[in-house]
Amino acid sequence: MISRRSVHCPNGGGVGVDDLSRHRENDWFRENEKMLLEEARRAREAREAERRAKETAAERKRVKDLHYLKCPKCGHDLKPETLDGIEIDRCTYCEGFFVDAGELEQLFLVRRQSQRQSFLRGLLRI
């Protein structure tokens, strides 16, 4: 049987961990997490590269043709419309409108505060 020396702590029990040990442990976890995240990123990039290598240009074109300018909600065609110089896509069936990344912010920057309410009414056609 292995015996361990008991550690006496003045605070009444438990083993005290000094700040240096705690910082070392936190640093170890931080570095380990960085390593795990980097490995996951490399694995994801490898999977994406493998998929791209398998997919031919003809296949990419076929997939794009299936989904290009189609409503994500109902699947009908999207019709591009220009609103204050910014192109939005509106569904020809459900009349939903869709903006690409950054376009909504551009639309709000174009309009002044007092015009935003009428802008939304025009956008929603109410």
C-alpha cells in the first residue's frame, strides 16, 4: 500500500493550489485547445479540398443552375430588383426578399433616420 503525506492547509482543509500552478494549468489548457482547434481546422480544410477535387466543373455548374436565384423559402424563382442602387432579390411567388451579406446595412446607410420607416414600408409593399 502506498501512503501519501498529508498536506496541512491553514484554511481548514483541502489542498491549496498556488497561483503559479493555476496559471500553468490554465496555460496548458489554452495551448491544448489551440492545438485541437488548429487540428480541426486542418481536417475541415482537407475534407473541403477532397470534395472540390472530386467535384468536376460540370457538376459545380449543374448544382449552381439548380439553386441559382431560387427562393430559399418556397423554391420559386427570385427576381432581382434595384432599391436605392442596391440589388435585392424578391421571390416571384411568396414575395419574400433576400439580401446578400452587407446589403441591408448599405440600404440603411443610404436612408436617413426619418426615411427608414417609409423605406421599410416600400420594401414590404405595405
